[in-house]
Amino acid sequence: MCRRPETNLFETAPHRGPLVRPLRILWHVFPWLVVALLAVQIYPSRMSNLELNGAVSQLSAQLNDLQKQQEMPSLVLKRHRNAICYLYVTYTFEWPANSVVRRLERHTRVSGTGFLVDDDLVATNRHVLEPWFEDPDDEQQIREGAKPKIEKMVAFFPGLMDPVRLNNVRVSVDQDLAVAKLADGPLPDTFQPLPLAAQDSEPGDPVIVIGYPLGTSTMLAKSPSNLYKRLASTKDTIQIANELAANAMIRPSATCGHLSDVVDQKLIYDAPTAQGGSGGPVFNSQGEVIAVNAAYIEGFNGGTIGISAQSLKPLIMALQHKRQ
């Protein structure tokens, strides 16, 4: 699930042909090469070997930086994929026996993204683990006396055939953030928590967003043909998720872009996103989490919003202290 700024995240990056990456790198480097060649031709007597070597070294460094940026999404996804989970939550409302107001019972399902921040802790958005958060209709029911009740809260991790139960949810009072505990204890050692950046990145820095845009729909679309045909008409989301897990098809998607602004605890970037990407990690070029994907501005591709990973630390520390 993903919310717009007031309420709703993920498209997979478009496929690019094998020539696009080198052509894009050449496009950035070519003007500098032209300048260097002109300088050598026009001012041969004024440019020493030392200056020429310096210009070549600078161009080489810029080329290396561009190559690293191109390779970054693949490296981050490969390194951290297993720690990023698909979240599935269902909830309902309970009414007091003597309540004058009582609505029809309903069971609502929500999906989102989470990621390991400790051996047995998963971080995400508050509106994923408490779906009634900032939902006008749900908040009206609460004011009328209803109490929200979580019926199911599980995480599907890549490589695990069965979902993992979550409990002990701790939410932020002023940010759309939450941290929950793995009910059955830590995962195997192959699942390592993601590193949180010590500080936010600067506008202009590259970012990578990883998550489960559109939930099971995207994962199913990427699955083998026989599995897709068998499950395409299935309406039960949890059944689809269980089948995907059994076939090792819990696989997050990645998009990349650049950080455009930082305002207080909000980071704004242009990496595409969609419903289901809520709660996913936003990485810097060092593979560190700088934000939690939270919302997007509909109709504006450059308006994806994340919440600084710094705001997660008090929640993590609170659950770690409770564990002790």
C-alpha cells in the first residue's frame, strides 16, 4: 500500500537495450573529450604534459563515477534483496455490544514493503501496519466507538517458503513510520539487516528505491508462464503470495533516480513508485538506507516522498530495549 501525501507506491524500471548504457555514458563524457582535444590542438604550446595528464585523469574519474551509478541498482538489489519483505495485513473493526452506531462488518487487506533493521525487527510505514492511520473513513468509525483489530500481519521474505508473523508493533507519533518484531525470532544468518546511513544525502545524489510495487500483481507478472496462467484468475491475495513464496518468486523490484530536495525529515526524489512500495528502503550510492518510501504526488513523476531513516532509530532502540 502506498499513500499520496495526504493519504497513498512502484513501477519496475523500463527495459533498456544493451547499447543504452554505454551510449548514455558516452553522451556525458563526449563534451569533455572534445574540449580536451581542442585544447591540445589549439594551445599545444600552452598545455604541459602534466596539465594534459590531469585533464585525462579527471575525465577518467568522471567516467568511473558514471559507470558506478549505472551499476549501482544491480549491486544494491543483489546485495540486499533478501532483507526486503512483502507485507500482508488484514484488519477489521470491533464495536461495543451496547453501541448505538454499528456498521456492517468488513475485512480489509493491505500490502506494502518492509525491511530488516535488526536480526528480528522489520521497519515500514505506519499506514501499512496500522492501515487506519490517517484514513478518513476509518478514523470516523473510531470516533464512533469502533476499535480496529489486526487479523493477520505477515512478512514474505525472498528465499523463504513460508510467511513470517509480525507482532509488537511500535509506531512513531509524528511520522508515518513503524517497526515490528518477528514473532518467531531471528531469521537465518543469510538474512542481514540493512545498514542505515549516518546522515541524509544531498540534493542531486543518486537514489535507489526497492520494494513490491502493486504487490502480488507485479511479482506474478514476472513469474514463469505456467505459474502465471495458474494464478492469473485467482482473487485471493494471500493464496497468490503463498504460491509465489513456494516457487521462490517473492522478488522485489528496483527503480532509481535522484534526490531533488530535503525538507525537515522528508526526502523528495524522482524514482518511480506505486501502491505497494510503501515502507520500502531508499538507498544512497553506498548501499545505505537514507529513507523509508512513504508517498507520491499523483500526476508528478518527480514527486516521490520518503521519510528520513534517522527517524527510525528511536523506534528501533525502543524495541531493542524492550527485548532486554
